[in-house]
Amino acid sequence: MRIINRIIDNKGNLVSFKSFGDEYLNYHKAGWTNYFDKAKNNLENLAEEKNGNQHDFIIDLIDDLNDIIKATPDQIPEHIIKFTTGQYLTTLNDEVFKNEIEEAFGYSAFRKSAKASWFAERFGISACLYCNAQFTLAIGKDGTKKKLLFQLDHFYNKSKFPFLSLTLGNLIPSCSTCNISKSSKSFTLITHIHPYHGDANIMFDFYIDENNALEYLIGNRNYKLLTPKVNVVDPRFDDHKTTFGIEAIYEKHADVVEELLLKSLYYNKSKREELEMEFADLNLSGSVIDRFVLGNYSLDSEINKRPLSKLSKDIGKQLKIIK
């Protein structure tokens, strides 16, 4: 849910997402299974069977393949324009040809490979980038095929744009629920939030009705009183909220709000100061203490590290558990 626009490279340096494309290309080319070269070979074989416009389309894909593979979200539209307008305006209207292009890219094999775990691991992601409510983990030993607790969603639908099947900026680690919810729905950078390009975290806030919270504390133990509400700041979040069922998902987490409400009664200013004194010898940062109090991450930059971080942070601030 937090934008991923800078990543730590293999040398420990912060690099831009754009610079990260080379690592993505080189990593997946390494080893006995080279999905990108295989896609190129498949396209070359397919080109031999075609003529005219379809042949030219494939040759252009082959020429641009590395750039397409490495493309960041803001670079993807230029590839879409090239292969869906002008001489190629109707080329992909041929369903048989479109399916052949998709098959040539071999996404299904790529998705099932050990290297698919690269996305969550290199981006430091542990929670779904669409809902922030479920884990996106890769479980297993390094060098072996891992069990993936996430799916890779195509921001731009691969059935419509099959040439973007393996594109770095088009593959989003997400939970199966969000991937299924989005399905074949058409997203664009203008109308929707791309997790590598726009920050959903700052486009809305969770909050609770304070009168309902008071009623709950007085004695009405109806969890519905603590149902998180959503305040939309950016209109692009409206469709995001609907597509991924954000409100329905978070209705199920009123118990987390309850815990935060109780913590707000306990962690007053003096308790917080007492806690900081207890931990003084450990020289912990304020954000670590906040995480201890919330039971989750509190910084915007850390929201993707654990499910429900956004909820905990927003409600924690509203209840003044954290600043």
C-alpha cells in the first residue's frame, strides 16, 4: 500500500525503481532457466510463421524486449501506445494471435518458478500492496523453490496486453483475494493507484467514530461500534476501495481497534515516559517503542512490512497512542 519507488540494491545502496530494472533483467537471466531468453526464442519461432502486420509486430517486440521487461510504471504507457496504435491499432484484436503472444511470453511457467519469490524478497514486502491485510511471503530456503503466500497481479491486464506479461513495473505482489477481486479489470496510472507509482497510504485514512468508541467503553460490547471507517483524500482511492473491498475486509478487524482503544487508556503520557525510561539502556528509537505499543509498525515507510500496519497507525494516531 506504501509506494515502492526506492529499493536497496545488492551493495546496500538506495537506488531508484528505474535503476532496479537492470537487476531484475540480469537476475532472471541467470541460471539454467532463462525465462526472458525463452520468451525471445518463442517470439522468433512465432515470427517465422507469420507475415505482414503480425510479423512486423513480433519483430518490433523482439527488438524492444529488454526495455519492455525492465519497464517501470511510467514507461509502460509508451510501450502500450506503440503496440496498440498506428499500424498496430487492430493487431491484437485477433484473439488467436493475442493468445499466441501471451503463450510466447510464458508467464505461467515464470509464476511457478523459484525466481518468482524475488519480487516480495527484494522489495522487502510482507503485506499485500493492495489491501495491506494479508501476508505476501516466500517461505523456504534460499536456492530452492519456495512456497509463495502471494500472487503476482498484472496491473495492466495481460489478456489485453500480453507483451507486458513479464514486465517489472506490471507485476504486483498481492494476496490471492485482491488478485481475484481485480481479475481482468482495466487499470491505468491516471484512474488507479499503482503501488510502484502512487502512494495509497496517503490517499485515505482509517478512523473510528469517537462517540461509538465511548459507548463501547461504557459497556455496549458490540464490535460493530468499532468498525473502522474510511476517509478518502484522493478520488482515485474510491475505485480502489470498491475493487478490493477495503471496507468489507476491515470490518473483520474491529478486534484490532478494540485493542488499540484499550491501549489508549493505558498508555497515557506518564506511562509512555515510564516505558521510555525502562528501555533507555537499549537505546531504542521512538518508532520501535511505537511499534511495541501498537503491536505493529508505525512509520509510513514500514507499512508494507506487516499486515494491518496502516490500520494500526491511523487509529493509533487518532487515539493519540502515537504522535
